[in-house]
Amino acid sequence: VILSTFLHFFQFLINKGENKKLVVWGSNIFGQIGLGAKIPAQRTPISLLEGEEIEIIAIGGDHSILKKKNGDILVFGKNNFQQLGIQTPQEE
């Protein structure tokens, strides 16, 4: 399964033996692919959250939300309208 927006991608791979792997690449200007905002782009696919069981992936233009099988929610990316569900201090 591949989920994408205009500039970033999530690929959820199910390998032989049902080993699941989450791979990300693309624009990461706001940290939207989960690599932190200090890496503006990932040009080649890279594994993310190895060993974690991801149940649901939702992506927007500049943000992403993942739900792990244990119920934990992970959010990444731009939060200028609190689209991540958390409040952050305004940038100065």
C-alpha cells in the first residue's frame, strides 16, 4: 500500500512471513514523514519505526498521523492550525 500527497510518501510493505515494514521518502520540511524537521527531504526510501506494529496511517499536505497496534498515536509535521491535535507555542 502506498499513501502519498503531492510531495511525501508512506509505503506500508508486507513481506513474506507477514513481516510489516513502514518506508518513507519525500519532502520533510516540517518533519511530516517522521524524520524530524532538520532533514528537509529524504530522496530514497528509508525504514521508519522498525519493529513497531502500525495499524493506521493518515496523511495530509504537511502532516502525518500513525496509530500503533498498541493504541499509541504518533503525529508528525506542521501544526500551524493544531492539525496534530496538540498546541504548540507560536513562532516568533
